[in-house]
Amino acid sequence: MKYTTTLIISCLIIYAVNAQVFVNQSLDYSVKKTEETLQLIPDKSKNIPRNINTNSTNWRFVNFRDWTSGFWPGTLWYLYEYNNDAKLKTKADEFSRLLTPLSEEPASDHDLGFQIFCSFGNGYRLTKNPEYKTIILKSADILATLYNPKVGTILSWPREIKKFGGHNTIIDNMINLELLFWATKNGGSKKLYDIAVQHAKTTMKNHFRPDFTSYHVVVYDTLTGKKIKGVTHQGYADNSMWARGQAWAIYGFTMCYKETKQPEFLEFAQKVADVYIKNLPKDLIPYWDFNDPKIPNAPRDASAAAVTASALLDLSTFVKDKTKQQDYFTKAQQILEELSSNRYQSGDRNSAILLHSTGHHPNGTEIDASINYADYYYVEALMKLKSFKKAGNP
């Protein structure tokens, strides 16, 4: 018995060491690819790399107004946190500051959380630069102006009110609540916390079908707040499970529990995670929409996988059931291992970190592409896994 116990302990130690090696190798690889990308950005350019399309080696660049503009500086901040390279810190600061105008003008949509918190939020976490804090707090106040108290949610796309026929809220918006929670804890109004909580509760009530799969968009009557319909914009159909949308839900409700400790958010996060996990293919990387009839010949979405891996790592630390803890943690690690394989890392094919993400399939854009938010959440999840391993977690 003593021999058996010693053998088990030895195996666990070896497994933990191997896992840490895998994480470090994946982060080293991410640094290498990011440095390659930095070399490709024109000198004195204000362009931010967004995506590389299939069979291309060229980045498509966007400006600070693009909804993805915060992910590139956010990735730089995470990698600076990993290796403490001053050059990465300088570039992270440089690209973050390009987004400063967003904190000085009216909100054009809900994406301020993605844009400001991924960039300046990570920057402040690592540097405590008071300029960053000011920008984050101002941005939170701006985001709050999109809140409709009659509906109980933040308006996602002001520009699409006419198209959808009312106040529209998309599941992606759950991620942006973190900006509001943070602001309240760091000198902002308590009202911001209350808006975030109400948005999450309204979304929980109206955004999900009986099987806990998510609509992409829910449309409300702007004046009465009554739910009109649930539809899709980027998924296969109104009643399908768009992979990244479900991933946003897992991440968003897990984050809401982390910030509020309200049990209903933890319970709900597990329900939306479980239906996602149940329907995954064997390699754990989802097709862009779980209900695309072309499966298995439909494109995958590595970005949804990366978002989910990051969320499951957090969720594993909150659930009380030991079996579920281990299941969520194991799934997250297995997802990251698959993303770190030569099937999903870009290797010598381009200078992004990952391949095989799907941006807007119905629009025919960024299909089977490399996309900056896939890279961001991949690196974020690796950093979480590294931290968990260092702390002696599973």
C-alpha cells in the first residue's frame, strides 16, 4: 500500500511538472509569434492587428474604434506579465493609449468593456498607473449611459435599433459588465455595480432557451421593457447554439459570480457550461455553431474554445462539488492542450498565435481565420493555468 501511494504521488508530481512545461512552452511560443507581429506593423503606425484570413500571411489592421482593438494590447500586457520583458511593456502601453479617445466621447456601442478593460484594465492591474485608472473609470461611466432601466439591460448596438425593431442586447455584452464591477470597487459609483447585476439577471431570464442554450440577440420594447423576440446575428439560426455566444455566457456568468458571490450566477454558469461541454466534438474545439447541418464539414472556432477554457478554469475554483471542479479544470486544460497542438497553432503559416477561428460566418468574413481575440483568451487562459499550477491546484 505504501508503495502504491508513493507511486501515485510520484505520478501526480510528474504530471504537474509536465503540465507546467507545456504551459511555459505555449507561452514562449506566444511571445515569439507576438514579436513577429510587432515587426510587421509599419513604423509610426496607429494600426492594430485584427485578423489574418485563410491562406494569407497578411494582417488586416484596424483603428481604435474597432470592437477588437483592446485584444492586441491586452495580449501584450499578459505576455509582459509572463516574461517581464520591458519591450513588451512599452508596446502594451503604446497600443493601449491609442484607445484613449474612447474614454472621451459618447458610447457608440457596448464594446467599451472589451476595448478598455482588456487593454487599460490589464495595464492597471500590472502597473497601477493612475492615468490608466482614470481612463477606465471614465469609460465605465460612458458605458453606463447605454443602460435602459425600463428594460434592465445595456443597449448593445444603438446603430441597430431600427434593424431589430427595438432595444437590442447581445450575449457578448455579459463580458463588458466586468468593467462596471471593477469601477465600483475602485472609486466609481455604486450605480455601476447595480446596472451590471440587473443586466445579468435580465439576461439570465430572457436570453436562454429551456435547455440553457443562448440566443445571440434579444430584442426588447424600448419604452415598456417587454421582451419581443430572440434572434441571431452571427449564428446559424435564431434557435441554434452559436459557439462563441455560448462561450461568452459561460465566461460572463462565471465572472458575475466572482464579482457578486450571488449563488444564482454560479448555478447558471454551470448550466450554460454543461450544455456546451455535452455537445463538444471529441477534440473539444467547437464548430462555429453547434447546429450547423454541414458538421463535420463546418469550420471550427478556436476563439470560442479559448474563451471557454479561460472561463472553465475560473469556474473550477468556485464550484463546491469536487467532481465538477475536476471536470471543469480537466476540460479547460485539454482544450488548451489541443489549441497548443500543431493543428491549431499557426507555426510557420502566419504570425498570429492560433489558426481556425470563425468571426462572422453569416457575413462570410473571418471564416477559418486567425483572429486577435482568440489569441488574447488563449494567452489569458494559459496565464491562469500557470498560476493555478504554481499554487498547487489540480
